[in-house]
Amino acid sequence: ESSHITELMPEASVTVAHDSRRNNATRAIKDGLKDPASYQEIDYREFFANSSDPKRYYQASIRFKAKDATGAYAVQRLCFHFTREGVVTETFLCDYR
């Protein structure tokens, strides 16, 4: 009896693509911050979006803290959609913390 589940083996190309998506999402956050140097990542999660839309091939969320307009630290979670190539196509507030 054959299994219909394919195990994804850790390969260098997969790790590089993951790091590229993570870096692209982090850059998108920092580009929107008043004080990009205050950015501190708390949590990063990534998964396949299971969508037929090529602009939503992967989805990731980053929980982070950074200084807001008043100079106080605020914690926020943003979500991102990516193309298969790792280009950020959408940034939005996540519905969960």
C-alpha cells in the first residue's frame, strides 16, 4: 500500500527560499516603521496558502515589537502573502495574536 503523503526533505534551496520570504516580509515591516532600528521579531510562522491564486502561494505571519509614533514599544502581528518566488504581494493585519 503506497502513501499519498510526500515528505518534504530539508534542502538548501528550500532554506534559501524560506529565508528570502522572511527577509522580504521583515523589510516590508521595517519600511513602514518610523524607527526601523527598534524592530524586534518575536515570532515568525510560514505555511502554504492552499490557494489557486498565484499571488497567495505562501502565507506568513510575523509578531514583532517596535516603537510607535509616541516612542513607546507596541506589539503587533502582520500577515503576508507571497508568490511562489517569494515576492510579497499583500500585507495585512492578522486576526489573531
